[in-house]
Amino acid sequence: MNKFDQLDSILEREYDVEIKHSQEGWGCGYDPKYVSMVDMWAKGEIEDIPQIIRIPAGVVYNASEFLRTSQEQAISDIGHEIRYILSTNLFNFRNGQREVFRAGYDPTSFVCLYAVFENIRLDKEVGFGAFEKKRFNERLNRIKPKYPHHLYLAYMYKSFYQEQFDIPSDIKKHANDTRHSFDEALKDIPEAYNILMESIWPRYRQLVELSQDIRLIELILKELDKHSGRITTDIVGKLNTEHVSFFESLKKANLIDKVIIDKSKAILKQIPDWMVAYARQIVRMEMIEQDALFFREFLPKVLEAEIEHRGFLSFIIKPWEESMASGSSSKSGRSDSKNNDGNGSSSLGKDQTKAYNEIRNSVIVVSEILKRNISKLFPTEDSLFEGKYHTGKHINTNALATEIASKSGRIFQRRIAGNEIPVFFSFLLDISSSMRKEDKLINAIKSLILISEVLSDLKLDFSISLFNEEYFILKDFKTPYKQIIADILNISPQKSTNLGLAIEEERRHIDDFQRKTHKRGVFVLFSDGEPTKGMKKEELSSYVNLLKLEIPIVAISVGKAGESIREIFGKNTLIVNSINNLPMAFGRIIQQQLSKFMRR
């Protein structure tokens, strides 16, 4: 085993993520089924996603950087990048850029601040050691910061290592005044972003403005020597001899301070506003470049990034493919048997597989949240408990005197191994021709895939039936969900609506299952309007009222058409304002009904 194979093995054991060395650079990839969600999170479209989705499936590091490096230093440097991508909040990177841009500042100025803070946080976690100090000083030597907001960040970073760093006194005052806020942010990571924006940004932005003023003066100084074909040359042409002499004298100045800046601004007030505004636009573009040169040393190396329109930094999220993993299987803890079979539906064609993955990815966040919330409803089970009581506590028999007195111990519920949770769901979906309108069909399919993913993982029995003027059972209670994915994707709305027939048939279906299992059930129906065949509304309403005595019924509808469904199902009707909210509505009903069941 060579040096880098050993490094891979050590890092994999420490971080539980697949690690590979490469001669081509750094990188990381995410589980393909989570890529779209991570991308939305990184773009600021979703504020939070489950932790399992945030963690990449694998990381690649550039082996050529560590050819002459000790193993300890390599582990520290690579580990820093792994911890960075495992723990950083990509949403904050994007959200902060949006906030400062709305306030009139370049998005890249926030990236500099947040990226440096994240590196300080990571170094603090390992105690600001010698390897971390060496890494930071190497970065600083490459950057050679000269603009006030960059000097402020470099000084702040240095201060945590208790090292001297000479900067102008006014910048040092900003740093010393905000040091306490930095410390508070490092102590309270969940609130760190808010502390940065509320306590540090107001002082930091003053330095950003100062940097732009200095850059504008530098631009004018360059134009004094040559014609660059830019509007600043015309500005120079409008300066009188005294003003030109003033700017010429600045070429020998070691430092452009506030006095010089104020005098320069006074001179520029004599220039047409549109000229100065255009020059400042050039300055902003150049400051974005300067910011990029600075923060590239502090961004996660494993994530590719690009500067978009108006200076927004965007991370490029990629899947962890076999080519990146050199043909090896993932060791990230997520390549269990459930994931090893791809999407679990080998009978699907290529186009169907793509469509299914897109739909599943679009609801994966809701699915994970639902599964997490629902799992909390059930008590911890213990199939080995023996005794006459159904519930109780585990007690440490070696500490009875304290455990009994303090009523400590883990609450659990006795359960005989092999028993199932005695509840089921029955879903009845309208697929009449009216479902072709708007996005009703695709959102109905999303809803079916969402509830199927959640209930299958929770090992709860459920069935799916469809109706128009006829009635069909798409999935019986014991049919594996993976077997009917193709049928879900092939649903085609047609014909009229016979709601009465569908409810009667579904009732028989439910009764038959209840007689066999003695389980309690929940009947959930979705329809987008009133019936056009069979029983009329009044007759249907009476029939539904009788059925409610036997089983809980919840009806879902959308928009104004939902009022006709409410007339039939009464207060047990949920009307969503937008069809796009349909999957969330189904998820909410599942959680609410299970919560009611557990309280009985």
C-alpha cells in the first residue's frame, strides 16, 4: 500500500466518507438522487435540507500537492477540506450574497467575510494547531492583501493565532471593535450567520466602501500615464492642472488614507455624475476580481465555483459517479442494500427511470422530513422485554438507589418481535379528464411517489386506487411499491367522474383488508371537482357520513372546485390553494392521522 492509499484509508475511517486521491485536482460528489436538492440548497432556493443529503458520497483530493508533505500535515490539510464540506452551510453563502446585493454591495464582499469566518471556525475546532497556522500563513503569502476589507479579514484571522499583523490603525480599530462579535459567532454556530449580518457586517461594509474608493483612485492614477480607451481617461481630461498634479503626487504615496480619499471625492464632484458613475461600475467589476483572488484561498477546495452575472458566486454540485470513485463502491454509510439496486425498479425503461428519479428528487426533502417526524411518533421498542406491563423504563440495576429515586431510565414500549404497526392507509385518486388541466397530473404523481416512499420506508401498509367513471386498484396493501412505479408514471387522465362508484368499491376493498388483519385504517381521497356520473352530491354526502362512522376519511381538493368536494365530505376536507402544494398536503395528512392514531 503506497502513501496515498494509506491516506485514503485513514481519512475514510475518520470521516466515514469515501476518499480518493487524484492527480487531476480536488472534487466531491453527492448521491445522484440528492444532487438536485443539494443544488437548490446551494442556490438559496431551499433554506434547509436533512443532514443526510448535505453529506457528499465521496471526496477526491489532489495528491500532487502532498508529494513532499508529511503524513500528519497531509491528514490535517485534507481533513480541513473534508470537515469544511461536511459542516458548512451552502445556503448561507448564497443568502448572504443576496442580502448585501439588495443593500447595494458586491456579493463577493460577503463571500470574503463568510469564507474567512468558516475557516476560523474549522481551525478553532481543532485548537488552532501548528498545521493550521502553517496553512493560513501560506495562504496569506499567496494573497498579499492590500484593500481595507481584505486586510481586516487577514488581521482578524491572525489575531486568533495571537500573531502580529501590521495594518492601518483605522482598520485595526474596526477589527478590535468586532472581535467580540466574532467570538460570539464562534460560540453559537446556529446563530453565527445572524451575528455576522447584524453585528459584523455594518462595520465591515464601511471597509468595503473604503476599498472601492481606493480602487477608483488607483484607476485614475493608471489613466494619467496612458490611454486605455475607458471613460476614466475622459475624467482625467476634465481635471484642471492643479487636480492632475494632486493625483500625480499620489503615485509616490505609500498609503491612500481617508484624507486623500475625501479630497479625491471633492475633486470628482466637479466631473459629470454619469462619468463618475460609469467609472464606479468599472471599479465594482475590478473589485469583484480582487475579491475572487482573495476568497479562492478560503472556499472549499472540493467544490467547483463560478462567478455569475452581477458578481454572484455559485457552487457547482455534481453527482458521485463511478468514474470519480475509480469503480469502487461507496463507504459513506449510505450505500446500503436499499440504495445498491439503483432506483429499485429495474423494470423501468431509460426514459421512465429518468422521469422517476426527477420526480423523486423533487420530493426528497419533504420525504426525509416526513419520515423523521413520523418516526418520532412511535416509542422506542424492545422485543426482549418480559413482564406484564406494556410500557416501562430501562433501569440500571447497579444504581437502583439513584435511578428509582430520580425516575431515570429510557422509556420504551414492549413489542413482540415481528408484530406490525396496526394501521393502514387507503388512497383513492381522481384520474378523470379534468386532471389534464394545469399541472394536476404531475403533482398527483408526485404525491403518490412521496407517500409511497415514506410509507414503504416506515413499513406501513397502504393501497392506491384510481377512478374516473370506472374504478381500478393500482397497488394492493401487500404489493411492493417498487413493482408499480411504471404504472404510476403511466397514469393517463380520461373519461368522466363517478365518485359514488369509486367510494363504494374502495369501501369493499378496505373492509376486506380489515377483516383479514383487524387493523385500523385511514381513507384519503383526492378529486379536483364534483362528480359527473353516478350519485348526486346530496346522496353522496349522506353515504360519506355513514362511512365516517367506520373509518376516518379525509378529502383533498384544489382551488375553487374544492368547494363542491367540501359539500360532500364536510369539515374533513382539505383545500389547497395551488396544485403545487398537493404533495405537501398528502404528507401533512399522513403525519396528522398517525399522530391521532398514536394518541388513542
